[in-house]
Amino acid sequence: MPIDYHTHNYRCGHAVGTLEEYVLSAIDKGLDEIGLSDHMPLLHISHEDNPDIAMTMEELPRYVEECLSLQEKYKDRIAVRVGLEGDFIEGYEEKIEAIVQAYPWDYVIGSVHFLGTWDVTDFRQVHQWEGRSVIAAYEQYFDAIQKAAATGFYDYIGHIDAIKRFGYRPEEDPSALEDAALQAVKKHNLAFELNAAGIHAPCKEMYPSVKMLERAKAYDIPVTFGSDAHHPDKVGQKQADAQTMLKNVGYTHLATFQGRKRVLKPF
């Protein structure tokens, strides 16, 4: 697996390591491309009350400048791609679009973390599952994925079934919800990622599940790979397992991005 398109750094407040340390880790591990994709600044909740979720708006231009500097510095050793994990927040589309259009991204990841003000991926907010209909949360989550895909803001969908992170799964079969999300990704000509981070979460499997990955292949949706590293040592984590999963369902190419254009490369 020669690429890793999903990494974070100290700016978001819940990762460690500088951008350069992630680049050097990727070089050390023999990657051809490393994507820098820290979290978009918060738009719908206060950064002052949530200082360890994402970088500030004031920090965003400095993040991009550093990414571009590293891209130039290491161009003879590795392809550094300048990216952003751009949360989809319903009702904040204009502000998201302004951020997406303001900088020379190579790619933008469309991820859903928030259902309203509830961050379903935050271990500190797991209590919000209490007394909640699991299937209703899944319906809201996958509806948000469909809406994200339709915006045109994003190049691929990140951790497409991250709603399962803490092991909450509905008694009802969620396959139709997952399938609707995949169909939206296909309809709007996006890719999606195989995200390794779920292995270390209570759900104990990558995002998406093997069954969802199989359906994505059946729809012929391009796939990329991301470690979702929050520490430089985690760059490229579970590459061998990811490669096996992808090959087992029939994938032979990975989606790569430069200047918002997608190129499929064999692995």
C-alpha cells in the first residue's frame, strides 16, 4: 500500500506530532504519497469550549502554508498531498464551501462526525447513546453521508460507517442505509476510503466493514486508503491487512489525488 491519505497533527488538539514528523514517518516506511488532512475548524460549536477537536480558523492558513512548504521541501523523496478533513455539518454548507474554495487543496475528505452537536466519534460523548434509538442514529448518520456526497465539496468520503465506532449496532439490519450511502457516493462520482483506525476502536474492524466494502466494489466505487494516524508512528498502520481486504473483494487500484483530480494507481 504505497499511500496514506488520512493523517492528523498537533494542531487539532487530540493528535501529537508535527506535519514534518508525519512526512518523515511516511518516507521511513517507504510510502510513495502522504496526505496531510487535518480537521477543518469548528463551525457550529465553540472552539473555546472544545479546544481539542480541531484547529482554529486563525490556524488554517498557517496549516496550509506549512503543508505547501513541506510539499516543496520533500518533493524529491515523497509526494506530499495537501488535504483537509472537511466535516459535513448540515446547515453550514456555505461556510464549508468557503473553506474548500479558499485554498489550493489536492483533496478534501467528506466526513461525518457530528449529528447536531453530538460527536459520534468522541469517546467522551459515548454516554449520548444512552436511551437513544440506535437505528434512528444510524438513519441520521447515513442520511448525512448522502447529503455530504451531494454537496460537491468533497473528493472522497472518509470512514463511511464510523457510526459503529463504539460498538453500538442496531438490532435492525442497517444494510439498506449503508447501501443508500454507497449509491450516493457513486451517483456523485466520489471515492471512499478504507480507514484502518477502526481496528483499534471498540468496533474492532476497519471502516467500512468487509460486507460494505464488497458492495462498494460491486458498485465500482474507487477506493483510497487512510490510516487516520494521530501519531507519526501510526502512518500506514495496518497496510498489509488493508491490502488483503481490498484484494479479496477485487480491488486492484487506489484512488490518488492532485489538484482535486483523481488518478487510479495499481497496488
